[in-house]
Amino acid sequence: MNRDARTGVARRLSPFHFLAGFLERAGSLTVFSARFFPNVLVPPYEFGEVRRHLDELGSRSLPLVGITGFIVGLIIAMQTRPTLFRFGADSFLPAMVAISFVRELGPVITALIVAGRVSSGIGAELGSMRVTEQIDAMEVSGIDPYKFLVVTRVLACVLLQPLLTAIVNAVGLFGSYVAIAIESSMSWRLYWDSVVQSLTFADLVPGLAKTAIFGFIIGIVGCHQGFTAEGGTVGVGKASTTAVVLSSMLIIFVDMILVKLTVVIWP
């Protein structure tokens, strides 16, 4: 359903119009994303803005992702232990939690949480700048708004995501240890030895490497929605909501592809 701008009457969109609109938005996002790579290599380099966004986005996201990682690790250990105990394999619980968290759960959970907080914030911020014509004023002043507003935020997200994921992995493993220690009184030394022995280089690299891609998705989708916002405050709210939904969907879709590639390259 769509609402006619002149009459205010809701009208039903045909599948053709829906497909055309989807392809148009996908093409716009693709072109917008392609502009990032040449711009990130060409001076001037806005290191001050990148540092500011790293501090702002990272410090405000860390408590949320840390608490979530701890709770998820706790729940996984509590839910999995009865099943493994039934088959006499409860000693494999630390290794199972470590591998699943480092390879898949940690990166995806962190990306989805950061997408909900950061991508929506970027979309709302840049959308407000667009509808109030601040971005147009930057262009008139001779400042490249894409380089100053988009490149710095996307680069900060790319650098920030692996750091947050590493912290979530560590906190999640500690949460699983708390659950295991309560249930079976396992010592920290035994738990940690089991985790270290179960993890290999092939487990650590793919999990952290794909977080940079997730960070790029979070930043570029939020910036694109903000840059293309229109319609006043309603458009700003729509840009913020769409940024969360689209970035979350893209993260899950891209993760599915990366998991398949990881299995092929690092079986």
C-alpha cells in the first residue's frame, strides 16, 4: 500500500511497481557504496572525525553489546549442558560454546545490536541534516559532504566492529563459564584450557574478518538512508527505521554467504 501525495488516499502497488522500486533502491545503494572506495584513498583525510566517531559510537555501544554477550553466553551454556549431559558429553561444553561463539554467534549478535543502535542513529542524524538543508549548505561552501560525513562514519564502523566483536566473544565465554561453574563447579583453569585447545587459527580469523564487512554494511546503509531522506521529520523517522531493517537483513544475508565460503576455504 502507498498513499497518494495529492489526495491522501491509499492505493495498492502492483508487483511491477514494487519490483521497480526495490531495484531502484538497490541500485542507489550500490552506487552510493561504490563511491566510498575511491574517496577513502584520496586526501584530505579526516582522521579527527574518524577518531571522534570511534569514541562516540564505540563507547556508547560497548555496555549494550557487553551485557548482551554475557547473557547469551550464559543462556547457551545453560540450555546446552542438559543435552550434552544426557549423552555423557558434558565435558565438551566449553569447546562447543567457544567455537560457536567465536565463529558465528559473537560476530552476528554484535553486528545486529550495533546495527540497531548505530545505523539508526546515523540515518536519523544525516536525515535531519538533509531535510534541514545542512548538506546542501556544505556543498555550496565547497566541502564534499560525502567525504566528510559518509567516509568518516563508515570507516569508523569498519574499524570498530572487530574490536566490539572481540570484547563480546570474551564476555560471552566468561558468561558461559559462570553458568558451567554454577552447575558443575568446573574450575576456571580447566574451562580455559578446554577453550584454548578447541580454538584454532581457522576459527578466529573468519569470525573477526567478516565483522569488518558487517561494519561497512552498518555504516553505508545508515549513511545512504540519511542522504536520501526526504519529507521532513517523517522522512527522518522513515530513514532511521529503514536503516535498521535493511542493515540487519543484509548482515544476515551476507553472513549466510560468508559461512558457506568459510566452510569451503577453512573446512
